[in-house]
Amino acid sequence: MIGLAAGSSELIEHLLLDSVLKIVIVVAALGLLALGMTLIWRRAGRRSRDDRE
């Protein structure tokens, strides 16, 4: 029975590590997306109301 509990513990540890790794990847991807959107927004330039008229 102890072997089964040890295997279960290893499985839970593996699943938690996997979930944490996936969360880190998603947060990093969102950060890169935000950085890319900011750079594109600045390069494209924003026209003010005075420039349109």
C-alpha cells in the first residue's frame, strides 16, 4: 500500500509541476503579446484631432 501512495504522490507532484509550467508559458506569451501590440501601436502612430482637420 505504501508503494501505491508514493506513486500517487509522484503523480500529483508531476501534475502540479505541469500546471505551473503551463501557467508560466501563458503569462510569458501574454507579456510578449502586450509588448508587441505596444510597439506596433507606437510605430503606427496615433493621429490627434488637430491632425485630422
